[in-house]
Amino acid sequence: MSTVAAFYGGKSILITGATGFLGKVLMEKLFRTSPDLKVIYILVRPKAGQTLQQRVFQILDSKLFEKVKEVCPNVHEKIRAIYADLNQNDFAISKEDMQELLSCTNIIFHCAATVRFDDTLRHAVQLNVTATRQLLLMASQMPKLEAFIHISTAYSNCNLKHIDEVIYPCPVEPKKIIDSLEWLDDAIIDEITPKLIRDWPNIYTYTKALGEMVVQQESRNLSIAIIRPSIVGATWQEPFPGWVDNINGPNGIIIATGKGFLRAIKATPMAVADVIPVDTVVNLMLAVGWYTAVHRPKSTLVYHITSGNMNPCNWHKMGVQVLATFEKIPFERPFRRPNANFTSNSFTSQYWNAVSHRAPAIIYDCYLRLTGRKPRMTKLMNRLLRTVSMLEYFINRSWEWSTYNTEMLMSELSPEDQRVFNFDVRQLNWLEYIENYVLGVKKYLLKEDMAGIPEAKQRLKRLRNIHYLFNTALFLIAWRLLIARSQMARNVWFFIVSFCYKFLSYFRASSTLKV
Ligand SMILES: CCCCCCCCCCCCCCCCCCCCCCCCCCCCCC(=O)SCCNC(=O)CCNC(=O)[C@H](O)C(C)(C)COP(=O)(O)OP(=O)(O)OC[C@H]1O[C@@H](n2cnc3c(N)ncnc32)[C@H](O)[C@@H]1OP(=O)(O)O
Ligand SMILES: NC(=O)C1=CN([C@@H]2O[C@H](COP(=O)(O)OP(=O)(O)OC[C@H]3O[C@@H](n4cnc5c(N)ncnc54)[C@H](OP(=O)(O)O)[C@@H]3O)[C@@H](O)[C@H]2O)C=CC1
């Protein structure tokens, strides 16, 4: 019997961000391995015209939860959605709900955050810093609380090269920032943002660093742990390989490449691609929840869950495998044939953007206009290139994260727990994982049917022929223009033609002699 799974039996667990990518996989694993848990409280806001209940039903009815329904048929009764908006005071939770949360919660997993790189400082601080502070305040009023697990990111200190499992101080106190945002107007905030975030690449990573400082400052005598995952990718093994549900990080890039929109990227091929499967992160989270509650470490422990130091892969290897998978399982209706050119040079990158991205988009928009349709490709391309430029910082550098605490925890687990809550990334086979990842993007994100693969392959063949024809035509036009203007080009042309003629005559003569 798994000690970790047994620990969650009979427990009331509070999860923020349960409707997000990580949150859903966390709930799924909890229900599947500890079906006797008491209740999972989730803080949810209505969204996209859906009520809380509709959102919960949609999650539980998804493929991700199919196995859960077998082991925990009453899962609907064990999930309690509480109306909450983490941007509001007291999260806008009703008094009765708040009372229940305060008196019953045993474990908190704080996953909610804004992960947008281009959010405003005001909103990102509200969610990633102030809300964390407020949740800690709530936690301090929970008599039954055993552990508070805060999810940060391995990139919260990406301004450093080597990152240890410690909380690093930020240049400006989080409290000062929270206070000043209350009275500063948006225009001034925009102006001071670059000065505040200094060498952090974006507001997201900066506010996650502030969030960690708040955790340290407001920890009181709570048992707290911080988990720092790197780039969270599709599931590796559980509940099935390749599950993804949003277009963040690598997912959007895989779609853009598979559909033939993105054909070149400014990336350092040999830089470490620190992708970590989401189920591995969740396994660590559950093990940390158990360890923090049972062993009550004296200080807040930080756990890195990264792949680079244990089982490194680089962007080149990933790109090659992603492209190889597109050959076997292409995406439907690609704009162009998938291809990937890496460049670490800014000038070459600008060239590729002009030739491989903007020019085809403009040509396609002209075609749409001529056929009486609304042009849209240039707008889409600009958006894609903006997104890619935001990711560039992370795909042109490598970091070293120490993993002493994570390794220590692994050694503390029984063999059964090491199996059920496996977070040993050394066992991961990248080639297999990437293939399943791409397949998962096709099935769960693009919702494409596998039956459409033969047609997609046909279309790729057509696109390749068009590509060759286009290039040949372009070459002939350029050559024709050149020989019209240059004596040298004419001489070369004459030489080639006469050489071919002589070769053919010789070939014909020798074959006549043989007869
Ligand atoms: C094993 C896999 C490896 C993959 C390797 C890829 C290989 C590819 C093949 C080869 C290519 C060749 C070279 C490849 C080499 C490089 C590969 C690069 C891989 C990518 C590396 C990722 C690095 C990430 C670094 C992360 C560091 C920190 C990690 C974290 O802690 S948090 C998670 C990271 N956060 C994000 O990723 C968020 C980033 N997003 C944003 O900031 C914004 O969304 C935005 C990008 C700025 C876009 O903003 P916009 O305003 O332009 O768009 P908008 O948000 O309005 O959305 C547009 C439409 O999309 C819909 N939408 C948005 N979000 C989602 C979502 N989550 N789910 C579903 N749909 C979403 C939105 O609704 C809009 O739709 P519309 O309204 O209909 O228009
Ligand atoms: N994905 C990644 O690559 C990585 C993620 N992380 C961290 O993991 C955690 C989870 O990330 P991930 O699941 O990918 O992110 P998602 O964007 O998928 O999920 C974010 C969650 O936060 C919730 N949320 C946002 N704003 C509010 C609000 N005002 N009130 C209530 N809930 C809110 C969202 O709810 P709603 O559905 O209503 O929008 C959603 O459930 C974050 O802390 C992130 O920093 C760390 C490293 C990498």
C-alpha cells in the first residue's frame, strides 16, 4: 500500500487553479490514487458564460477523468466548487464558504497564477503576489492545516545561471510594490515596470519571484513547501501519454510548426530544453504534500522539478523528433509543409521572418482578397511572431538547477511510493515522449481524427510539389533576368548548354556503336 496515497485518505484538500493545466492533472491523480479522500475544495470563477458547476462538469466529463470514474464513481460528490475570484478582496468568497474552508482544510495546493508573459504589472502582482499573501493569511486561520504547497516556477530566478533550492531575495520588497500599486496610476506603472523588473525577462517570472518572497515572509509557523517546475509539458504516462489542454509554451509552437506557419526560429540548438511532463510534476507535488505534513521540516523547503540535470535534451533533438513525428502523423490542412530552421543570429532570423513568414502571409492574403475573402494571415503571423519573440529568452539559454531536496525526497519514499508517485525523470525516453506529445497535441488540442492522416499525407505531397515548382520557377526567372543583363552569366549559360549538348551527343554515339 502506498503511504502517500493513504495519507490523503479522509483529507479535505483545497486547490487553487484547479481549472488550469496543472490543477486538472493534480485533481485527477488525487481522485485516482486516494479515492477515499474526504473532499477537494476548488476555488473557481465563472468563465466564458459557464457557471461553476458547468465548468466542473466539463472537466469531470473530459477524457482525462475517464479512469477516475472507474475507481471513484462518486467523484462529483467529492468535489466542492467554491465561487472565488483571486483578484478580489477575501477572494469574494461567501462567509459560509469561508467558514467551511477555514475549519475543514487539511492541505492546500496553490496553483493559481497568471502565466501570461505580457500581463500588466498590476494584474500579475495582484494574482501572483497579493493573492498568495491573502491565501497564506487564510491558511494561518486554519486549525487543521497540515501543509501549504506553493507552486512557483524554475524560472523565478532566471536572471541567475545556477539556481539553488533556496528563496532568493528580490531587490524591492513585495510589500512596497503592493502598496505603491494601490496609488500609482497605470501610465506611471508602465513607465517604472522595466526599472522594477531589471534583469528578469518578463513580468511573469518577476512576480513569481516576488510570490516566493511573500511565502517566506508570511510563513508564520505553517508547514510550507515551494515547488519549482521548469517548462511543464504533456503527460508522460498518467493517466495516459500525451495529454495537453492549452496552447502555452511548447504546445503553441508545435501547432504553429505542424501547420506550417512557423518554419524558422531564433533558438540555440544545443541549449537545454528543460521540459518536464505534467504528471511528473504532480507526483512530486503529492509526495511533497505528504512529506511536509508528516515530517514538518523546520524551514520552507524548495523543490526543483526539472529535466536538464538528470536527463538533458536539447532544442535541436526535440525539433528533429517533432518534425519526424509530423512525417508519420501530420496535422490536417497545413498552410505549408512543416520545416524548422534554427538560427542564433539576429540578422538571419530577420531574414527568415521576412522570407519564410511574412512574405507567404502577404501572398496568401492577396489570394484571399482576390477571391473575395477577408485577409487574416498577416494578422495571425504577426501574433505568432510576437509570441515566439517572447519565448526566445528561454530557448537561447541554459540553466543549472540543483535538485538536492527533490533527490532527498525520492530517497525518503518507499519503493511502492516511488512507483506510484514517480518523479524520476531519468527514466524518461525523450523520443517516445515527444512522439506521444505531438500525437496528444493533434488529438486533444486540435481535436483531429486519426482517420484523416492519409488525406493529410496527400496534401503534404501536394505542398512539396508546389514548393519545388515554385522554387524552380523562381530560379528560372532570376536566371533569365541575370543572363539578360550580364555577359559573364551568358558565357556560363553557353558553356553549360554546349557541355550538355556534347555529353548527349557522346552518349548517343556510344550507344549506337554498341548496337
Ligand atoms: C517536448 C516538446 C518540445 C517542443 C519543442 C517544440 C518543437 C517545435 C518543432 C520544431 C520547431 C523548430 C524549433 C523549435 C525550437 C524551439 C521550440 C520552442 C518551444 C517553446 C519553448 C517554450 C518556452 C517557455 C518558457 C517558459 C518559461 C516559464 C514557464 C512557466 O513557468 S509558465 C508557462 C509559460 N507561459 C506561457 O507559455 C504563456 C505564454 N503566453 C502568453 O504570454 C500570451 O498568451 C501570449 C503568447 C503573449 C499571446 O497573447 P495574445 O494576446 O497575442 O493572445 P491571446 O492570449 O489573446 O490568445 C490568442 C488566442 O489563443 C487562445 N488561447 C490563449 N491561451 C490559451 C490557452 N491557454 N488555451 C487555449 N487557448 C488559448 C485565446 O483564446 C485566443 O483565441 P481567440 O480569442 O479565438 O483569438
Ligand atoms: N505551465 C507551465 O509551463 C508552468 C507552470 N508553472 C506554475 O504552475 C501553476 C499552474 O500553471 P498552469 O496550470 O500551467 O496555468 P493555467 O493558466 O493553465 O492555470 C491557471 C489557473 O489559475 C486560475 N486563475 C487565474 N486567475 C484567477 C482568478 N482571478 N481567480 C481564480 N482563479 C484564477 C485559472 O482559472 P481560470 O480557469 O478561471 O482562468 C486557472 O485555473 C502556476 O502557478 C504557474 O506559475 C510553473 C512552471 C511552468
